[in-house]
Amino acid sequence: MLRVVVVVTVLVVFVYGLVDVIRTDRRQTKGISKPAWIVVQVVLPVIGAVLWFLIGRPRGTGPSPASYSHPVAPDDDPDFLRNLEIRRRNQAEAERLRKLKREMDAKDRKLGGEGPAQGHGSGSDEAHGSGDAGTPGTDEVK
């Protein structure tokens, strides 16, 4: 049973050390280059792993995280949220303006349909009775 525990421990230390060397950025390795550390680990499994952890591994860091740019979720992106709020305000303002325009058009139709339009059409000069046929469109108070 003790032999199995020793073999499993050696295998675990070897695999963990080798994976750690492979995942470490080549610029962060200490002592020798990254390919040399891999060779040392393969040739001297336990001693290579121990040397890697004592000498070669960068201090204060775990396995180097994958450094790739991924899209940010919309609810985490402050620019998206800011633009969303601006877009919402613009849409609300546009809807308010459309509503006001509809109300003004309705009032214009209502006022235009009640009686003759003043200042519009051919009969408006005669309806006001300026008395001076030579100057159409001017109403003088005498």
C-alpha cells in the first residue's frame, strides 16, 4: 500500500509541476528558459518539480490566467448602460414631440372646420369690408 501512495504522489507532483511550467508565461520563468524547465521536469520528475517550485516559479502568482479579450455583458458595461439611458430619453422626447404635434394638428383641423379661415382664400378680403377695393388685403381703421 505504501508503494502505491509513493507512486501516486510522485506522479501527482510530476504532472502538477509540468502543467504549471507549461501554463506559466515564458517571460515570468526564473533561472532558465521555459523549454529548459520542461526538459528538467521530464528528465528528473520529482527533483525537477521541486526545483521548479523553489527556483523557477514566479513568486506570488498562481497559474497564469488566460489573457484573452472577451465581450463584456451588457449589464456590466457602463458605456452600454449610459447609451441605453440616453437612447431611452431620446425616444421618450421623440414620443412627446409626436404627441404634441398630433394635438396641434387636431386643434388646427378643429379651428379650420368651424368657419371661414381668416386671411386664407379668395373671399377673405370682401368679408372684412375694408371699403377700398384698390388695396386688397389691408384693413384700415377710419
